[in-house]
Amino acid sequence: MPNSIRTTSNTQTTTPATKQATFAIGDLVLCPSLSDTFFVLTADPYGKRDDLTLEFEGSYFYYDGNGYFIRASQAETDDFQPSLYLDTPANRQAINTLYTGAPITKSNQVANDLIHAKEAEIQRLSWLDVLFTTIKDDLKNGDAYKAQKLADLGQYLAQDFQHYSEDELASLQAEKGANND
């Protein structure tokens, strides 16, 4: 009997999500058409639109709750594909594979995780800076009630950031331990 060739498929298939991601103010998102870093969604800084906004290089970009881009001259999107993706390791991996043609390697993943953690840290520290500046201004103007409420909020944010940082550290330490085995 002649040698036979056995073929197997090693192709991974992607299962489409059963539910489209929805977005809200404060979400960390990826927008690969703009940058390879994450963005924080905000409300329209001008208060004129009921759309989600992200700021990039001094310009504001508007999106609906499903992540579709809305031009400044339009009231609703005419896009057929979402432009925003929740900032998750899986989405970062998929976007990297799409744009580079190769998945993120283990060493690059660790570097990317560290960069992401530092970017998130800088963003959160800028929030705390604004918060404490406002508290100081309120105290200077004699508004102790508002200052106390903002201080309570600052305490909550600091504790939340501490928990987030502890979780990130534990995850990185676990990954390091797994790589050393």
C-alpha cells in the first residue's frame, strides 16, 4: 500500500460574539484607527451632543453606544463596522494580530501589559490631580461641604486604584512564576 498523506486542519475559527459590546462613559477602549494605546470615553466636553467622546491629539471624536464613529456633521452613524473595542487582553491580541499579521509573543505581551498598566496609572493619577486641585480650591473658597464630598470621592478612587494595582501586580507575579517553571 502506498504511503498516504494524512492532513489535519490546524486552523482556528473565530466564533462571532452573540452580543455586540456596548460602551459607556469611563470605559477604557481601543480605537486602532487612531492609535495603539487605550482611550477613556467621556461625555461631549461641549455638552451639545449625547454621544460618547474620546480625545486624541487635541481633537474630539464621537461614537454611539455601540462603538460606531459619528462624524461631527452628523446626528447618527453611517458606519457599518464599530471603531471601538473594549480594552481587554483578548482584544489587544486580536488587534495586534490584525495589524501586524502575528500574535503578540509572550515577552511582548508582558511588555504590553506593563505599558498598559503604566498608561492606566497615569490616567488615574491625572484624575486624582484634578480632584485634589478642586478640593484645595473649594477649601480656599470656604466650601467645606463640597471639599469633604470630593475628599470622600478621592479616597474611594485611591482605594479602587490600589485594588486595581494589587490585582495587576498579582497577575504579573503569577505570570512571572509560570514562566520560571
